[in-house]
Amino acid sequence: MPKILIVDDEPSIIDIISFALETEGFSTISCATGGDALVEIEAVDFDLLILDIGLPDINGFELAKRIRSSSQVPIIFLTARSSEIDRVVGLELGADDYVTKPFSPRELSARVKAVLRRTVTTNAREVVTTAKGSVLFGIDEQKMLITYHNEHVELSRIEYRLLTILVKSPGRVYSRNQLMDHAWEHSGVSLDRTVDTHIKTIRQKLKSIDSNHDPIVTHRGIGYALRND
């Protein structure tokens, strides 16, 4: 039974979400502050977090930053704010989805299921490809690990998903929207800046292993591909 932590200071919202998720077979724990959330996360191995941005003691974005410093647990932001910049910030922090109030409990449950489907893998396999001769990647899907030149690349879950897409189809050009569809469960505005930020971070991590080669090709005005020459 997947365990979900709901962090919101509105009791009525917590009741609605808890009822909807528990009806679908999830186990829920709730709290009203960021401080309490950090205590719960330390004590319980949650499968997903639903975080309200407007918490009384700490901004939800700051809370997500603290969580991301030590955990890659899936996060769905819940907020009354719907501006594009808020979505950009949330996704750049590594959130998996972003739901605005008022929301449909049924839709939120569907989004929770979708995020968990992407997070949980059922089997491990190695996918190795070459880019420019000696550049080798390995993927362990069960452990969500990628190796580059036989060295483990420390990636967030979003970075892992983005790099996996490129590695599996070297030479294929993916638009930013296609990459977003693979990496995040959300809809609405196109957040090109978010994809660019994550690709930049991935490049830096790969360069820390091999500073003489950049295996990711930028196709200006289109998107990205893994080098295949």
C-alpha cells in the first residue's frame, strides 16, 4: 500500500485529499507545517509527497529544496497560485507535477497514480550505446542508475528520466515538449526554460567525468539529442 504524505494547513483540503486517496487504496499521513513534514519524512519511507506551497512556517518551495538535498521521493505541489513562473520554479526544484486549487479529487488521484507509475520500475536491464566511438552509457532501470565511462552519474530523478530518453535513442532529436512529456506529469504551459536548466545540469555532471566531450547535442529552436557520430 503506497504511503502518501499530505502537507497542507487547511484541514478541509487534507480531508478531501485523504478520502480520495484512501478510497483508491493509498495510505495517507498528514501534517500542517513544513517542520512537521520534515519530521515525518525522517521517520517514514513515503512513496510520494503532496506539498502545499503556502505553508504557515516555511515556503513550500524551500521545503522541497530541503527534501531534495537528501531524498528523491516524488513530489506534487498543491497551490492556489497558477502563474507560469511558479510552475517553472516548482519543476526546476524537481517536482513531478503541479496542481492548482480548486482541484478535482479524482484528477489529483489520477495524477498521483501516474507519477507513481513513472517512479516504480519492475525490472532491471542494461542499455548501452555509443556516442563518438568510446563514449559508453549504461542504464539500470530498477535502481534508476546511469553510468558514463563506467562511472556512476549522480542524477536527480528528473535528470535520470531526461538522460535515459536521450541515451535509448542516440541521434534522435527530441523537442523540449517531448522531453517534458516523458519526464514530468503535468500539462499546460510550455516551460522550455525548465528543460534547458536540467539539460545544463546533466551536461555539467557528464563533463565532471569526461571534460573533453559533450555527448548531448543542442538543436537550436528544436530540442536535444544524444550524439551518434
